Amino acid sequence: MKRLNSTFFDTLHYRLPKGPSTEKLRSMALARDINLLYSGVSEFGISLDETTSEADLTDLLLLVAECIGADVPELNLQAPCQLPEQLKRTSGFMKQEVFHKYRSETEMMRYVKRLERKDMSLAHSMISLGSCTMKLNAASEMFAISWPEFAGLHPFAPLDQARGYHEMMVELRADLAEITGLADVSLQPNSGASGEYSGLMVIRAWHESRGEGHRDIALIPASAHGTNPASAVMAGLKVVVVKCDARGNIDLVDMREKAEAHKDHLACIMVTYPSTHGVFEASIQELCQVIHDNGGQVYMDGANMNAQVGLTSPGIIGADVCHLNLHKTFAIPHGGGGPGVGPIAVAAHLVDFLPGHPVIDNKRPAMFTVSAAPWGSAGVLPITYGYIKMMGGEGLTYATKMAILNANYLASELKADYGVLYDGERGRVAHELILDCRHLKTSSGISELDIAKRLMDYGFHAPTLSFPVHGTLMVEPTESESLSELDRFVEAMRSIRREIAEVESGAADKTDNVLKNAPHPEQVVSADIWNHLYGREKAAFPLPWVRENKFWLTVGRVDDAYGDRNLVCTCDPIESYQ
């Protein structure tokens, strides 16, 4: 039997001798509860990893030997490495002390706990990051992802071996379709940005199927998430920016003019609802109709879906495609950068153009693939499934109402001290609000960055900084926070405003004050030397309740902008290539 790959790491590819077929091998393997990769009529693949045992190898040898009618070879556990010399690593690795210091579970546990104590998380206080929906990820929703029935399945396991898993995904797709008011859902995209790209590719495929592949213009509002234009360009579209008016809404006049000017090449508009400015735009249905009248499709960015569920939907407003951030609206944890899940929902006329996968039988006419795994991050889908099933329709709607109520409560309480930059026609915000800090920079020299840093001394994670408008803080409390937690946040923000007033009046120095030096880590507050014009008490315990559950930071002020703009080159010197 011939091995087809001369070099390998963990996967072997073989061709069967004349006579036995892969179908015969498949049948014999399934009888032994073994799954292999099958290609054509005579080729198969085997992947091995650190969990493969000697018994597994023996079973594989017996299987193949019986299939081809050969003697069982002796298992050689000392086989030479087949990696090419140029791919073998010669430099040291994992030399850092951390990889060798913790040699017992006890020590490892304490090390991980030390790291955990550095993290200001939802376990300590509200995380008010705007446009991020840092809601509770309930333990009951996450139990199932550790079950071997979900965690132990290979992405390409035969469908008949994963019937329960697929039943769960079918139900989840149906639930998400009902929530969005659209016809069908693909779970394949692995992130919100991936969902954007997928949705745009669906739109392009639909245009091409109608002989209108020349449509390549995407209208994108000036207030859009930065991923929107990036996704459009990746999908082969040309971006035309639409203006926003003084209230933060899309300028309908400008949008209409540009839609009509590009009507022969208009592919779509990408719109966020509620808007990135945190308001429900009353003209959203009119906007969608204008785009449709000019031959385009409406892509709705689902970043703010936490303000829609149960009250309205992409289908109601007239969208043709939307992506959902399951890691935001639908309770999958996403601290630390993952795991993201960005499924797309589409209207009935676009269902045939949803992404597929070459390994899975898919006869859709415009099949494209956006993830190596056919169902994306399937391992975390049980979280969203559990969230939706346990909440039910009434619970999901109530959660949306509470998210909007909490945001409007904060807007009402903080408007006098800071100013809320945008609100809707009725003077209300959606599920998040933008606090305007620009006038404070003028009056005191205190910036939105200083306020964000100072909030850490009060035990709160900073809101979203300078997005979507420079000089502002975007706050999203979600439905998860209680009135008492919202009141603590309000009290902290009002206290910070009083600290700013001290700078404005001259009672506090313009450069050596609690805001410009924030945050104040434990090692600074407890040091023998204190050279500031204000006391340690004011720095570390600005309000009485801070002392009850003080979160001690381990790092002081970091110059974020400098770090973003000045990359440190870690490349080897040119001499190392000689």
C-alpha cells in the first residue's frame, strides 16, 4: 500500500492497492467505531494526535491489513521523524521561567489565580463597554459545552453520528430566523466581521445570478463600524460614504442622492440598527425602500441586536441580510478576544446563496466557504441554544426592554453632568449612550481618557473610548445590571465630575491631580514615598463603598496612543540571516 505524502506531521495519506475500495474500508472501519478520511475510490487519510494510544494504532493496522488482505505488520514505535530538515526547529523553545516553574497542580492553580486577580471582570463590577454587550454569561448556559457529546465530536464526523448535535443546530437556526424575521440562517461565520463578509458575498452571488454581477457599490454611513468598509472591500465592493446629520442619523437626502446616482451599480447599503450612535432611526424603513427601489440590497449590521430582540427585527425594517453576534446578544462569553460566532440570516430570495462547505454535500448554486469547519464555532453553540430556550420569547423580549431601560436611566442621570451626545426623536437612547466629554477638555484639560482611567480607581472597567465620536465615552449597561449597580456607576461618574470641577476652579493642580495620574495601583498607594498634591485616601478610596470591595490594579498609567502608533520591532538583526 502506497503512502502519498512523503513528509508529514500528524496526517498520513494512503492509496489502497487494486481490489479493495474506500467503501469497503469505510464499512469495516465503521463496524469498529473508527472514522477515517476518504477521498475518491481508493484513497484515505489518517490523523493522529497526542491522545492516540498504542491500542489505537494496533486497531488501525488490523483494520487496514484485513481490508487489503495483508499480514499485520509489527508496530514500530521508534519510527524515524519524516519532517524535512529545513522544517525542523533548531532554536530553543519554551525557555521562559513560567514554562518550568509550576510543576504541581497546586502551584499551577495559584499561578492561574494570580493572573485571574489582575482581570477586572464582570465578576467584580459592570463592564460598560459600548457596542460590546458585556452581559451575563450564566453558568447554566455553559455547562453543556464541556460534555463529551458536544466537546468530543470531530467537525467532519459523519452526520449520522451527530444527529443530536445537528438537531440542536437546526432548532437554533429556526429560533434565530424567527428572532430576525428572516427565512434561514448559516452558522458558519466565526465572527461578526466574518458574518459581514459572508452576508456581502451572498448579496454579490444573488446579483450575479440575475446577470447583474456589475453591481459593486456599497453605501456605508459615516457612523459605521470600521469593519463595515473593510468587509465591503474584501468582498470586492467599492465604498461610497453617506453623511450623517447633526443628530447622528443617516442623512436621508444624501443617501437618496447617492443611491440614485449609483442605481445602475448599487449592490447594497450596510446599516446598523439601532445606529452606531445609539439611537433608533425613525426613517429606517424609508431608507431600506430607497435602496430596494434602486436595485440594491440592505445589509443590517447586527452589532446592536440587543436592542431589537422581541420588539422589532431586521425583517420588519426591510433588511435582506443581517449578521448576529452570538457572543454579544446571545450570551456567549467574549472576553479576551473570543470565541466569536457571527451567523448570518437572510430573506427567502437569498437562501440558496448561503455559504456551504466542500467536505459536506451541498448543491447550492453559489456555494462559498468562510470557515474551515462547516458549522463554524459549533462547540459554543449550545450556549446560545441554552440561553434562548431558557429565556423563551417572553424572557428575551423582557431582556431587551431592560437593556433599553437601563441605558435610558443612565442617560437621564448623567445628562446634566456630562451631556448625552445623541438621542432619538423622543429624547431617548436605545440600549447604549454616548457621554460627551469634549467640553471638559476645553474647560479643565481633562480628557475622556483621563475619565476612563480614573473609573478604574472606583472599580469599574472603562467604557468604550472615543468611538464612534472622538472625545466621548460610549456606555452600554445591558439588561444584566441591577439598579444598585447602575447607581454605583452614576455615583462614581458624578464623583469624577466633581474632581474635574476642582481642576476647573483651581482647587486641584492641572497636571498633578487624581485624574491625570489615574489609575493608582497598589504598589504606588502603599509606597513609602508619595509626591502628589492630593492624599492617598482620595487616590485609592474616592467613595466609601470603594473600600468594601477594592479592585487593586497592578499597572498604572499606560500611554495607549503612543503604544498604538509606535511599534517595537522584534525582528532579528540582519546579521542573523548571513
